[in-house]
Amino acid sequence: MSEDLIFAKDLCKTYNGFKAVDGISLRMSRGECFGILGPNGAGKTTTVRMIYGFSPVSSGTLKVFGMDIQKHARLIKAKSGVCQQENNLDPDLTVFQNLVTFASYFDIPRVTARQRTTELLRFMQLEHKKKAKILELSGGMQRRLVIARALINKPELLILDEPTTGLDPQSRHQVWARLAELRAQGLGILLTTHYMEEAAHLCDRLVIMDHGRILVEGAPLDLIHQNVGANVIEIESPSESLLKFVKESNLDHEKLSHRLLIYTRDGETLFRKISDDLCDRGCSLRMATLEDVFLKLTGRELRD
Amino acid sequence: MAVRETNWLPDISPRFLRILQRNSQVLRRTWKVNFLPPVLEPVLYLLAFGAGLGLLVREISYQGKPVSYVAYIAPALIAINIMYNAFFENTFASYVRMYYQKTYDAIMATPLNLDEIITGEIVWGAVKSLIATILMMAVISFFRLLVYPQAILIVPLAFLGGLAFGSVAMCFTALVPQIEVFNFPIFLFITPMFLFSGTFFPLDTLPKWAQVLAQVLPLTHLVALVRALAMGKLQVQLLLSLLYLAVFSAATFFLAIKLMRRRLII
Ligand SMILES: Nc1ncnc2c1ncn2[C@@H]1O[C@H](COP(=O)(O)OP(=O)(O)OP(=O)(O)O)[C@@H](O)[C@H]1O
Ligand SMILES: [Mg+2]
């Protein structure tokens, strides 16, 4: 129990009768990187906002560092670092002042704060922007600065709400490298994301949420194996005979408007059979990814 | 923070001072623009009213004795300045920080809680009123319109007045759906006070009902206090005005915290 960084049981959040989070249970241990995946409006932000004591819990149990969030919010917040979904850096202050001022909210002495700011700016490769105003920074730099800010109090739990949304691949990989480094140092990281690659790359365990509920939980690879198998065969404009074959052999598949996806454990043999006999072009075999799991479980229709 | 819904009393530690530090850091860069009005405005008003209107009015009766018109309005200018500084700080400036910059959201993820953020913002508004008052008093003193040492007491009074107008401003900030809506409290509350609180003409020239109404307005009491201190003519009944301002500040402060919780803790 005390080993749990986060413990949630039947956690709910209701906005005027609308259940944004509908009875989720999860636990995250120290040193673990835990992911919350889900489409827009799944309830990811609502969940993490309860975890860092921003939003009151409607019902259920929620403990962070073994303490009840409703009673010890201040203590919990002192030991957590939070990167909210929106970049809410202080535009009235410079890059350096942003971190030093944020440190003051944690009662960190000024000398320590300045030292730590310098370290963190170096860690996030923002040293050269020390004196810049926030609006002069690119989106990627702002995001890195938000993450640096979340680390100012040497947190034991780092909470990141979509840390890399809107970043170019370079910035994204840079952020991943930093986060992997922090994880290797034993920092517990809770992150929400839409990027399956990000989750597969960073998370030890993850949950996929939709409509305020948890659909599955597990390690990324296990989830892939349990839900879609090892491979996916994609066929463009499948022929009638192929469709018939798929149905008759009871293969796990998904039929999209112009595409057929077959999920399988035994990709090579099946692929050879299909490509030899039932399909002359537009047929490919690939490894199954977390994205396949995600789309299979949460469906393909748009959310907004 | 979550328990706060059942916790009626504000939960405030000295951490709210961090908000003042943050805001003063910003002010250090923009102070010139911020404090130009309190220095220039009295000069303009005193010239306009002294040289213009003053020629028509010349003297006005205060506590049974005639005083020059500029001596009559100079304290009102100070009181209005106190009102403006705190009111505009805790409406427009606070709203920008809360709504556009999401500064409160960021701070709410630290050990500071919303009650402390709001307290810090209101106290900051009062500090701005106080600084602006000192600057303005320095200018008005050149015109020999303040009686010392009594006038020194205007400085702490400016802080109390700042709390009163800052707290009521914060209530509006918690309520308005968008920034343009501040025009309503300005048009319906601030402007009438500016004109009808015994600022530019004595209250007893108003009809009886308007005089009664004016007693409800916090600026009426602030003007009465500042004027008495500026002229060095203190009276016991002014304690009632002081009490009114204190009660008004406390009530609107609690209300501001309550309304802000309702707006931001969701
Ligand atoms: N303050 C609020 N009032 C009412 N409904 C809300 C509020 N905040 C969120 N919701 C609703 O709760 C649901 C979950 O929202 P949430 O922001 O947690 O989703 P999310 O998974 O973070 O989505 P995204 O990927 O778009 O950030 C949505 O349907 C949203 O409209
Ligand atoms: Mg979100």
C-alpha cells in the first residue's frame, strides 16, 4: 500500500450530472512510468486533475503518496510536479524568472532556486533562452520549459498531461529522451497522451480510457498481444473471395470502407496464403502496434 | 483543495505573500506606465478645476467653514485614485492573469491554494493603491493642499480603501463571463461613485433620497475620511465611516473567495 504512488478506487468525477470519469481504479508504483491513453474527451485530463489536487473528487477513493488527496492536497502538491495540458507559462516574466518565481511557490530558497533553474534550463536545452520572454519561444521550447518548471521542486511524482502534443518530431524525441532519463533516475511519471508511439516508448504500464472508463490495463507489449496478436495484415480493396475466406476461417478482422485489417498471431503463414491465392496487390504484413489496440478498442468514429 | 467545498472559512497561510512577490516583480518592469496617472492626474485636475471651474466656484463650505475649491477636491482625487488602482488591478489585470494567462491554474498545482492566490491578488491591489497614493500625495503637497502630520494617516487608509475596492472588484472578476462585461460594474457602480460620493460637490446639495443612497457607497466614506485627514479636521463620527469601510472590505473579501472557488474549483 505505502509503495503505491497513486491508488485510485472507483474514482468518479461528475460535472452537472455528466460523468466525465466513471468509476476508474488504478495503482501506480514508485519509479514506474504509467500512461493514460484515450481519445479526445475520454477523461484523461479530468483524471489527472483530481490526482494533483486541482479538481475535487466526486466519489471514490484517491490516495497519492499513500495520503488522501482531499485531506492532504498541500503536502501532495509540494511533492509533485505538474505539466498541465495548456502551456500556462507566465508571459509577464522571462524564462529564468518563470522558474525562479515558480520555485518561490514551493518555498525554495532563492539561491537554491537560481541554481536549480540554471541546471534545469541546461537539462532541457534552454540555457540560451534564459533572458527571453515567453512569447518569443517556439511551441517546443515552451513545452520543454513547462516540463523544466514541473521539476523545480525535485518532485517524487511527475504528472504530464499530453507533454508532446503539437510538437515536431525533433522536439518530441528530445522530450522523450529527457523523460527516459528521469525515469531511469527512478522518478515516477504519470503521463497522458494520444501518441501510441510515445506510450509504447516510455510507459511501463498503461490504461486505455474511453467515456470515463478504463477499457484495458497492462504493459504495452502485453496489450498488443492480448488484443490484436503479433501481426496485422492490411489489404486494400479486398476481393469478395477474400472476404468470404476471412469469414469462413473465423479470423479476427476489421472491415473499413476500403480496407480490411486482419489481426493474427501467425502472420507469415497466413500472409503467404492470402497474398498467393486471394489478393494480387495492396496486401501487406506488419507488426501490430498499440495504435491497432487503441483503434480496435475505442472505435474509429470522431469524438468532437 | 477538494475539502474546501465543505470548509466555509478561507484557508490562508502567509504563502499568499508569494503572489505579491510575483506581481511586484512584474511591476518593476512596468512601473513607469503604471504610476504615471497618479502623478499627472492631480496636476491636470487641479489646473482644470483650480483655473477653470475654481474661478466660478472659488469657495465651498466644509464643516461650517469656507475652503477653496481646489482644497475641497484634492482629497477626493486621492480617494478616487485609491478606488481606481485597486479596482482596475483586481478586475482587468486579475482577469487577464486568471482567464487568458492561466496563471492561477499554474499556481494551483503548487502548495498555494486558490484562497491564497485571491488574497494575494487583493492585497496586491491594496498595495498598488497605497503606492499610488504616496506618489499623488507628493504631488498634491506641492500645491500645499495637505495638512501634516494628520495627512500621513491617509497612507494606511489607502491600504484599507484598496482592500475594499479590490475585494469588490474580485467579486466581479469571479462573475463576468468575458472581459467586456466589466463595463457594467464600471458604468453602474464606479462612475456613479466617482460623481456622487461627495467628491466634487457636497452631498447635502443632493435630494434627500440620494444622500441616503450615497451613504451606502464605499467611496462616500473614503472621501469623507481622506478629506478630514487632508484638512486636519478629524471628527469622532468619522469612526463610523472607518467601520463601514472595514465591514465592507471583510464582507466583499469573503464573498470574493466564495465566488472564485465556485468559478475555478470544478
Ligand atoms: N469543466 C467542465 N465542465 C463540464 N464538462 C467538462 C469539464 N471539463 C471536462 N468536461 C467534459 O468531460 C469529458 C472529459 O474531458 P477531459 O478534458 O478529461 O478529456 P481528455 O481525455 O483530457 O480529452 P483531450 O484529449 O481532448 O484533452 C469531456 O466530455 C469534457 O467535455
Ligand atoms: Mg486532456
